[in-house]
Amino acid sequence: MIALIDYGAGNLASVRKALRACGADVVEPAGPADLDRASAIILPGVGHFAATAALAGGWREAIRRRLDGGASCLGICLGMHWLFEGSDEAPSVPGLGWLPGRISRLPGRAPDGRRLKVPHAGWNAARVTAHECPVPGLRDGAYFYFTHAYAAPVTAATAAVTGYGEDFASAVRCGRVCGVQFHPEKSGDEGLRVLRAFIGGAW
């Protein structure tokens, strides 16, 4: 059973639709206790990091308990950000801390001095790194749809990078926990490939 967490941060309907198109058995737990039956967790999200404050308390404890117990997890966009220690977008709101590092704002200029629009919205390529645990279903150089103003740093957990002013982590993995900055539910066949690999347990 895959638990799709609704914490009021946006793109739940489109993620739900994409998962069902991939044949996933998806439930939306009413409360933290319902996570005990989940073999996998998906944390979606669009918008401001402050929205993740809704995951404090019982949700945070239940999610960490399931991850400690070996459940798979996929964080999407804001959901991926929450896997880190926190974000400069809302400094007083802690992340889960499963991954080290903080989320920071994208640069407003390219290395050559050109102005860049922030948020970064549109299609861009994800370049797979030499990470020993790649994100299942993610092909090197594939294009995905992004919409974000903040991004994760490139660390030892980075499985793919994307350039926008500077490289940021567009996919991360630590054991059975993954995150993607792009929106697989809005990224056509390549996005569905990632979701199918996740729900199929290709880890």
C-alpha cells in the first residue's frame, strides 16, 4: 500500500491521478496512525516551505518510524525539500532531517551575468551523477517539468543535477528514500517512468 500524504500543499489531485494511471494501490491516510500499514510513502507538494509545518508532531514521528522500519519514500518538489534539515524560505520551520543540508533560493543570475527568472518554471534536463544508488526509472538527460524558486544543495545524496544559474540537486537518494525536484506527474512519459519504478519497488 502506498500512502499519499495530504498536508495541504498543493498538487495532490494530479499526483493521485498519475499514480492511479500507473496502477498504484494508493490511499490517503486520515491520520498518522494509518501509516503503520504503508509499505511506501509519497510526499507531494507545491508552494512555500512553511506549509510543511503541518507535518510536525504526529505525522513527523509516524513518517520517521516507517522510514526507520524500511518503508520506501518519494518526496516531490516541496516534499523533497522537507526531507532535508530545513529551508531558507521558512527558517523557523524544521525539515525531517533525513538528509543533511538546507534548501536555498535559486540564483537570479547565470554565470555569465544574464538575469534568470525565479521561479524556474519549465522543462529542463536531469543529469544522472555517479551516485552509487540511482533513482529508479530516471534516465540520464531526460527532460522533466520544474516549477520552483528554492532548491536542494548538491551533496553525497545527489543522484541527478540540473543547471539553472548553478547546479542543484534535481534528484536525491539515501537508501530507500528518494526525492525529485521536478514534477513527475506533469512530465509525460519520463515522469511516469519514475513513478512506475517507485511503485514497482525497483530499488
